[in-house]
Amino acid sequence: MSALEGLKVVEFGEGVALGYCGALLAACGAEVIKLEQPVTGDAVRRLPPFAEGVAAPEASGLHAFLSTGKSSVAIDLNNLDGVALARRLALEADLVLDGMGPGKADAVGLGYDALHAQAPKMTMLALSWFGGDGPRRDWQGSDAIAQALAGFIYPIGQKDGPPVIPGGYFAQITGGLTAFIATMGALVGGLSGDEGVLIEQSILEAQTTYTESAGVRFAYDGAASVRKGVNIFTPTYPQSIYPAADGWIGVTALTPAQWHACCELIGAPELFDDPRFITSRLRNDRADELDPLLIPLFRKRTALEWFHEAQARRVPFALVPTMADLADLDHFQAREVLAEYQHPDLGRFTAATIPWKLAATPLAKGGSAPRLGQHSREILAGRLGLDADQIAELAVSGTVGLGRIGS
Amino acid sequence: MNENLPLRDVRIVDLTMGWAGPLASRHMADMGAEVIKIEACSHPDWWRGYDHSSETLAAREHEKIPSFNMINRNKLGVAIDLTQADGRDLALRLVERADAVIENQATGVMDKLGLSYEELRAVNPEIIMLSLPAFGAEGPWSGYRGYGSTVEHGAGLPHLTGGPDDPPMMTHVAYGDACGGMNAAAALLVGLFHRKRTGQGQRIDLSQVEGVLQQGVHGTIAQGLNGAPPPRTGNRHPVFTPHGVFACAEPDNWLVVAVTGDEQWPGLCQVIGRADLGADPALSSAEGRRDQEDEIEAAIAVWAKTLAGDAAMQALQDAGVAAGVARRPSELSQDPAYQARGFWRDMDREVVGVKPQPQTPWRFNGERGPLRRPSPLLGEHNGEVLGRVLGLTADEIAALEGAGIIGDKPVIPA
């Protein structure tokens, strides 16, 4: 049995965070119906990575990953008939995920108050960049903007700047994961007899989880955050990445015992006694003096050798695997970190699967992602009892999209 | 006090320390669970500091750590010596009355203490036990240890940040911890949901490295789809153009600009005083702009240099353009936009007085999770927990204290 078997979820709106929250629910066994606009679909369909040689709107591997295990129903929510269909699906659901943006679901008649009146047990998540109120409510967001405002990028990069934006979808994955936590909390409450809940959450505030301690610390010591350089962060060192004979080795040596073992391992026991580097803080302040001594030593052996030998001495070194390396490392193979995903146009590909290992209720590993509107007929007929003529009529008027058939 | 919160009837025995595990248990506590945090006088949470002397302990420095005080609110704290048989027995009796146990001790420690999953299940067949080691509880590297930095390294994410000529770039010294904690909270809630529906407990194994890898999932997708990692584009974006970080008038004040849709482009040009660019049909699409990205960035840079970051951000957002300053983390508690949404709230705690707490990033029916109690002093709730939860008498509790099984004063290990 899957942990969330039988849980009915309807997801509408756009974005990576919303999609990721829904993907986590689907991987845990929930039935997730994703509503998308006919023709264009979710904006995530226009975000990379793209498969070479596949046409829009099916080319995005990111979208396929996020939609795996979901049903795709294409309904035009700018159209009253479309909204009526969406509303019927939402009223049947245990959980509705709304990523339309603040106030928009209310404006079309899919907001919490309207649905709750008829479905008091239904819980709804309203997810947005900056939240449902406040001075930034209607601002434009992006992953980089959320990271910047959350204080995440400021410490990254060269001392004289500019700060560096981590690639990909960092804030949105975090936003979706945090939304999942809140949602599951509410669902557990539902099992204790609670009514449905409106959950409101911003991606920005979720991303602030990484940096909030600095905001607290400031109230204690008034010290401003600094940017010290690439792979140097206060207050300890080395906590960095060095070139090895064949790749990169991640080095962390914080405590005196770890630093001692590290110096022994790299054949420089004298460094441990060097008063310039005697504390982790001094090493951090004098990284410019320390690195020229360490770099030639780390170049002498392979990353894998450093990794295993340091760990044998209880020093937390790590390989820094490339995306290609991940598939070849025995540990990741043994744990099935990568799983197979498939999509009618993209074919089969591997990607990092949702990683929680619940012994009694294992999560889906990989799976199939739908084309835009692939399940429109099935859901409209099966869930809403529409007949073939009614569905055809909705398709002709553009209210629903029925998906592309064949290859 | 927690009667309306969704996890009001959940009890969690918390053997986590540092950031990752305590973040997960804070999320539980913020949603109403009774979280019993177990430390020991000889092994306090290392986030209370790990270089204590008799002087620092006399000054109660271990009660003054901002990050500890932020991450352990709403929890009960007991200090039990688990290496003694009577201490272990107390822990097992708490487990008997709990729904879940969460731990992030170094690999092997729980077994050594006689608190393995099998031993916990023997006293409570329905218990959930979640462990979050760096590399996971199974597999060739399961015994390997790591901090947040190790976790970031181990997932390979530094290869996804920076430009083509940069070394692999770490993004934060220890965000891997927070990521691991979020994944742990999520997985634990799935386990609790299942347990509540079926009565079945289970073991949950969570590798922090694999949790963090989700933050770079696009890297694995690109590799899997096309046999190559995503291009390293520095501060540029593979689709949005322009997309970059620009210096403002004040030193070390930076503005991020991200034109996430073609409809934002004319507004950007208007605000930066370059309507000529906005009128150029060749630049109306992101593809067209990419050919002239250097020139466009130069135009934005000239404008940004004349303004304070916040003013520049406001001007662009007023014109519907995605923009945000690169806030210093230390400035977050002063940011008026966070304050307007009630993200920070003051809380009084012994030893440190009134200090800010970040609120839950979610609201249930408009309410953030309540601040019910400050982070526990070491052993603060020994009497309450052993009395109320285990039914021990005051005499029995005093005897445990006399025998050194429980306590509230940290001891420097010999």
C-alpha cells in the first residue's frame, strides 16, 4: 500500500514549486490531477532541460519530471465553462494545490472560501512567490529573485562581487518541499477530525529557512554577513573544494581532531602545529595563506582515494561527483538514487528520484509523465460523468484540450 | 495550548542535534507535536557549541547560541545519560509512549546505545523511526560522516553553479543541513499519516545527500535526457534574457534583474531610460536579446550604478519587471517586507532575553505556527516529562538526579 493511496489531489496554476509539491504527493501514492491550459500548458513546459529534437509543449524534461505520476487534464480556466469543470473536480478532491498567484483563484471562482463552503473537509494550498499579502504580493518573482531577497546569494562568489546565483530551481524546489510539509501536517490533522485548512505559503519565506539563523544572529551580535570568496564561508576552514589528481575533492575539517587527521593524511603534519592555522577561525581568516600549501598536496592523489582514506579517519571529505559520475558510483547505484522516467515524446531517461526510503510504504521510483491533456477524456468521463458528445463539444469550443494521439 | 494544531496528538522522541534533525523536529513542534528533545549533560547538542571550558559553562554560554535558540523552540528538553542502563530505560519508556523517533547521531551510535530500530520496535511495535545520516543508512558509504558542506559536495551540486571557467562552486556552507531537515520532516509526516490511517509504524532511511540532490534535479535530468550536464551559465539564465546581477550606487549593494517574459522587456527599457532598445523589434524576444546580451547588460549596469538597490528594485517591480536586491542574510530581520507579513516575532528566553524568532513559512487559516515555548535550557523539562509522561514521582526523579542519570548542568568530558 502506498502511504497516500486514495488521496485525491487537484493541482492548478503554474510553476516549479507547485509542480514539485504535487510530484511529491504523486510519488507517495496520491492521485494527482494536473489542470493545464490547453495549447500552452504549464509555464514549466518552457523551462529547461529540454530534449533535443522534441517540439513544444512536450520538450521539457523538467516538466516531465514534475508531472510524473500525475494525470494531465487540459482545461481553459479563462473560460466560465472551464472553471465550472475545474470546480467540480476540486470539490471532489481532498486537497487542492493552487499556484495561480495571489487572488487569482478567488477571482475566477476557484478560491478557498467558495470551495470550502461546499467541501468543508477539503484542504487547499495557495502557493506564491511572495505570499498572499504584504507589499510584494503582486511583484514579479523568479528563482533568482527569491534567492536574492532571501539572503541566499549574497555570500556566494568573489569578495569584490558580484554575488553568484546558483543554477537551476533551488528556491522553487525548496518552496514545493516546504509546501508539502505544511500540506501533510494539515492532512494528518484531518485524520484527527479537523476541517479543511487554507494553507498560505510563499516561496521566498521557504527559501529563508537557509538564512534565517543569520537574521537571528544579528540580533545577538550585530555582525553583518560577509562574502569572503569562492568556496570560503565564515566561520570555519577548510570547508572547501580542491582539485585532486583526477577531479575534485570536497574537504571539511572543523574540529581539532579532524584538522589533525587531515594534516596527517595529506602528509603535512607540521601544518597542525603551525600557530597561523591553529584554530578553524584562523584558518578561515588566512585561507589565502593556507590554500597555496594545501593545493599541491591534494593534487597528488585521486579524489576517490582522498575520500575513502579521509572517511576511514573520520574526517568528512566527499567526492564532488559530476552529474555523469552519479550513475557510475557504486553507492548511488546500490541506493537506486537515479530512476527511470518516461514520456511519450521524450522516451526513457534517468533522473534523481524522490529519495525518502519508507520501508513499509515505498515511494514510486521514476514513472510515466503525461502529454498535455493526455487524460482529459478519461477524467472528464470517469470523474465527472461526461459523455463523448459533451466532451467533443467542449473540445470544439476550446474549453478543453484532448491531447495529441500517436507519435 | 496546542489544542487546535494539526499534530496535537503526536508525540516525538527527538535524538537529533545540530541543524538538520532539529529543523525537522521544529517543523513538527510548530505544528503542535509534543517533541521531547533528549540531550545528555556529557553530550549536549553540539549546536550549543563544541569547545566549552569551565569558564564558558559558568557563563552559561551554551544557553546563548542564536542558532540553537532559533531551531529548538516549542520543544521540551530533557538531559538523560543514555549510556547508563537506567537512562536507556527512561528513553525506551518514552519511546513506548511516542509515535515517532527521529535521530541524526553519528552512524553506529544508536546501536551502541541499545536503541536500534529493532530494540525500539520491541517496546513499541507501531513506532516510526527516522534516521538521516549524510549518505543514508544502507549502501557502501553508509558509515561515512558529513556536515552540511559534505552533503553539498557529495550531491555534486557545486558543478551546477558558476560559469564555464569556474571551479565547482559551493553555494552555502551548510545549507545541506537545512535541506536534509526539510526532507526529514516531509518523510516523517508521510509516515505519521500512514500510521494514523493503519496503525503501522516503519523505519525511514533518509540520505541527506540524496535530499540535497533534489535541489539540483535539473542537473540529473539534463544528464539523463541528453547525456550532458546543463551548461554553466554563471549569472545568466538558459531562457530568461537579460538575467544578471548588477552593482548599485552603494558599495557591495547588488540588484538581480530577471526578465522572465517578453512582456517585461519594454518596461525594463523604459525604467533604465533606454526606450530605444525597447523599440528595437530584434530585441522583442528572448532569442533576439540573447544575441546582444552583453550590450543589454551594459545598459542596465549604467543605470543601476546610479541608484540604491532598494530604489532600483522598486522602480523595476513598479514597471512589472522581476527584480530583487541581494539582501545580506544579517539584514533579513530588518527587512520591512518580511515584517509586514509578520515573519519575525520576538520571544523572551531565560539567559538571552527577548530575541527574534523566524515564523513558520506557512500559515494555516491565516495563522503562523504559534510560539508556545522558547528553546529548552539543558534538562529544563526533566521533571515535567518524567512526571507527566512516565508517571514518575518526585522522589523517583530526585533519585535519578542523585544518581547522575538525569541533570541540567553540562559536564566537560574527561
